[in-house]
Amino acid sequence: MKLNIIRQCLFSIFSLWAVSVSVSLPAQATQAPQAAPTGVRPCCAFGYDLKAQLGGIAVPFFSVGNVLGVESLGHHRYNQGDQSLSASLLGMSAEQNGLLFTARAGFIDSAHVRDTADFTFYLFRQNLATFGQEATIRLPAELRVRQIHWRAKDTVLSEQERITRSAQAASLVAFQLAQWHEIAQWFGLTSVGGFHELASAFSPEDLYSNMLGAVLAQEVLLAHPTATKKQFEQEFDRHFRAKLTQLEVQSAAVTKQKIQQLEGIWWNSQRRLPDKWLLLKRDYRLGYQLQPNYPNTDMPLALSPTFDNGERIEDWVELQLLNADSTAATESAFAAFLAQMPLAEVWTPSQFHWFAAFAMQQDSQAHPQQMAVQVERDDGARSSEQSSATGMH
């Protein structure tokens, strides 16, 4: 009973992983029948048996395991980020999320996979209804208001071209939303109760997992373009499990062992959430071609920024970031960055790498340990050598 009470009281701390928000769509977008995802699933800072602190005071009798076996994933549910955080932490959600280790792609965060898949489905439906028309929708702010802008085009598309382009654009923009989320976390995005999300920003497994969700969702939508929400959930569930099998997913016990081997290399078990430096290594490399951050893996992922004919997707539909407070002379979260890199009022994904480079520069100067902040693929090999030297099995 005491543990359950503590878990409920700590509900706001673990908004570190979950931002529940509501979406109001302009009239021109309401013809697309599916509502936008309204939050992110409550998972996962990298590590195992993570401890927490509240106001600088350690919280006793509380830890988060973060590790799953594929048999514990449950079934995919669209917009599961809208479910209560306490329900997820207490295991009462329809799906479960956590870290899985695979032999061919390293660590996978199932929450990131599923979040980006859901946004791909949502944007696909929006694209089908809106492609070629001048239209805009706004999503709730993550430090900046996230706006999706479609441009008017005279090009006449066949039904199949419309489906293909809608799926390609949806997966790209959904992944760009995930990139921005990582940036916003680093610059101080806060959730319910004002707790920041620095311990999760640019985590080594995050963006690979997001891209995996975008790629899998695109495959589902190209094969089933008329899928209802329920059909998408079922098909995505099937594709995700099949992909995990292809990636040679390991047991929860192996995942836990791999995470423990990286203690002191990727993460610091002595620090408590929401301490930023619980995470020692980050991946600041933003791009549309990704490799897993683990040695001896062979499963690269890619998304194309162009359609099959070479046209840029951003010329048809583009993610834009707007000042959340139009009356503010400056934006305090980005003040140091903007002092070095002044930007126009509207920011776009073509500028994201500047934010990541700034974050890496600042972290290199502020890191509490004398070590490189950028994760490298051979870190896992070093962890195996380290565990052998210390007798860990």
C-alpha cells in the first residue's frame, strides 16, 4: 500500500517522460477524421532501477525498471500517451513500454517507436485530406508552437501517387516532430508540475527508435491506406513484433545485463531522476540516415526528404516552429543559442542541426566527468571489456 501511495505522489516527477496536451484543429483540417495524438508515452530514461528525487531529497522505496521482454509489450493502442501516467507506471495500461535489447539494432525504446508511428498515421490521414491545398494546423507548444503547413500545388496526383506521397511525407514530418522533441527537452521542456526532461534529451536510443516507428508505420499505411484506427493498431502491432523478431530481440534479463554493462559509460546509477547527468552519453547527430548506437549491429534506417520524383517533401508540407509567446521580445529558453545563431521568426527542420551542435558544445563544457559526450558505436564493446575485467556476467 505504501509503495502505491508513493507512486501516486510521484506521478508528477515522471511527467519527465510524458507531456499530456490537448489539440485544437482549425476548420480546414477537421475533414481528416482522426484526432492528433495528445501526449507522449511515459517512458524511458536510459538505465535500470532508476531512483528519483523530489526537491533535491531522495525518494525512498521507489525505482523504475524500464526493461521489457517482447512478451510483455501488450498490444499497440493509438494515442496511448493520452492515458494517465499513474496507470502506466502501475501496469494498468493496454500496452506496456520500455527498453528492449536487440542483437542487430542495439537498444529500442518501444514508447518512442509507438509515439512516432501514431503521428505518422495521424499525418497520413491529414495529408490525404489536405495535400495540394493551402492549409495549416497547430499542435500544442513544446517550447515553441508546432505548426504543420501545407502549400497549394497545381500538380494533379493519381490516387496511388496521393497515397504514396501522403505516407512518405507523414513519416518524415512525424520523425521531425520527434527530433524537435529531443531539442526541446535539452533546452528545458517541462511537464506537469514543472519538472524538466533533461535526463532524456538526445538519449542514444531515442531517435533510432523514433525512426523505426516512422518506417514501420509507413509500411503499414502503404499496404493498408484505408485502415481505420483499429486496423492500424492491429497491423502496426503485427509489423512491430515481426521487426523485433528480425532484429533478434533478447530477453528482459539480457536487456538488463546490457544496460548494467553500460553503467558509468552511458549512464550513472548514482544519480537520481530528474538529474540531467544521469545520462552520460548522448547522440546529437540529427539526420535521415541512422545507425544503431551499439557495436556489431547491422540494421541502418533511412527516411527520404524527397518524393520518388526528387521533389522536396518540404515544398508540399513543412513542420514550422513558432514563438509560443508573440509578445516576448526574446525567448528565454533559447537566449544563449540565439545570441550565437540569430534566426528568423519561423524555425524549420533544416536548422535543427544547429541546435544539436550547440547542445553538444555546451554539454562538453559542463559534463561532470572527463569524457566525450557523444555516444559512439564502440561504447558497447568497451562495456563488455569492462564487465569481463570486473567479473560481471
